[in-house]
Amino acid sequence: MNIIRSRATAIMSLILSVLALFASLEGILNKNLYNDMISAGVSTKSLLLGAVAQDIISAPLAIILAVLAVMFLKQPRIKNLIAIIGLDWYFFYAFGLYVIQGNYTSIYMVYLFIFALSIYGMIWGLLSFEKDAVKNYRLPGRLGILIGSFLIFILIVLVPAWLFRITPDIANHIPGPTYAVFILDLCVVFPALGQISYMTFRKKPFGFILAGIALTKTATLCLSWSFSHWFSPLYGGLEFEYGLTFISTLLTIISLALLIPYFLKLNIKRDE
């Protein structure tokens, strides 16, 4: 593990966590933050409730990221770095939605900083794994197959669903209210999951590292997605979307069920 690059990742992630906590608490506590966008006619109640639900999940995740970053700076450990990069990926996605969709709240510049820090945190984090050390990483064969299969399952379920939802918008030449989801998933997340699953099936050592990063991101993002589908009807009075609620909840449960044994079973033959 490259100490300089990994410490740079931890420092950027620590700054990111502070900004993400501020942005999330502002979204939760300041009712005018998102209401002003509705008043301006550029947002809807559904999007507002989804943003608040995401902020409720993002706040504790920001605290967890801060704790992991501080722990890593005190004592660098591979598993901590994997979790840090996975959480950076979560915040890349969560605040990437705000950035791409132009959620021009009073703290939009904070969203830009978080988005940028998450990108470079992931880049420097991935570059921290040195080639000679990567070959020593091991994951039990059955667990690796389960993780790879789960990532493929996500693609099988969500790629057709997203294409089905985006096709009418393309036909009408008008982007839907959540078009940033399609951009991030179809152009970034889904290709990455496909490549990681392939590397995991082929038992590539770096694939075992990427599998943990992907699981961390999937578990946290699906938790946020699932929570929003429960929060919006129960708190905001919107109708249940039974299909997406079921899918998001199922993916959350499976990803969490795989994430725990992953961190317990990941084996490194040689300590850094």
C-alpha cells in the first residue's frame, strides 16, 4: 500500500465527511433549503422528500467516514481504506445527483466540493494499492462467486428497468426529474459493477479489493434508496412505489448480508 497516496485519500475523505455532514444537516434542519427550489418551480415535493431522506442517511455515513479516516491516519489498514473508498463512492453518487441535476440551493458550492473530493479520493485511493501487494489478497471462492453473482443480479434487474423508464423521456425529448440517476448508473456505476464482477469471477486479486468497495457503495446507496421509498409515503403522504420499494429493500438486505462476511473473510497473506 502506498502510504502517501492512501493518506491523501484519508485526508480528502475527512474533509469530504465534514462537508457532507454539514450539507446533510442543512438539508434536514433548514426547511427553506429545498422549499425555495419548489417555490422557484424547479423542484417537486417528491424530489424534496427524496433529498431529505438521502440527507438522513448521509449524515451518519459522513460521521462513519470521518471516524474511518481518522483511524486510518493513525494506523493505516487495508480494510479501512476499502471502506473509505466505498463511502467516497457513495458520496460521489449522492451529491453527484445534486450537482448534475442542478440543485441550486444556497449550498450548491458545497455539493461541488464534495463531488470533486469524492472523485479524487477514489482515484488516489485506488492508486494506493501497489501491484506487488495486490497479488497477496485472497477471498474464499464461494464468497467471491456470491458477490460476483450479486453484482450481475443488480445489472439484470436495474439495466432493463432504467432503460424502460428513460425511453419515454428520450421519445419526448424532455429529461425526467431523476435523469441524473440514469447518467450515473448507465455510464459509470453499471459498467464498473460489470467489470468488478468479471474480475471477481476470474479470481483476480484486485477484483477482490474492488468487490469490497462496490459492496460498501451498494449497501449504503441501496439503504438510502430504500429508505427514501419508505420515507416519502409515510412522512410525505406520497403513494408507495411497490416495485421499486421491494427491489431497493431486497438489494439493501443482500448487500449488507454479503458486506459483513466480506470484511471478515478477506485474507491478506502479507501485512503491509
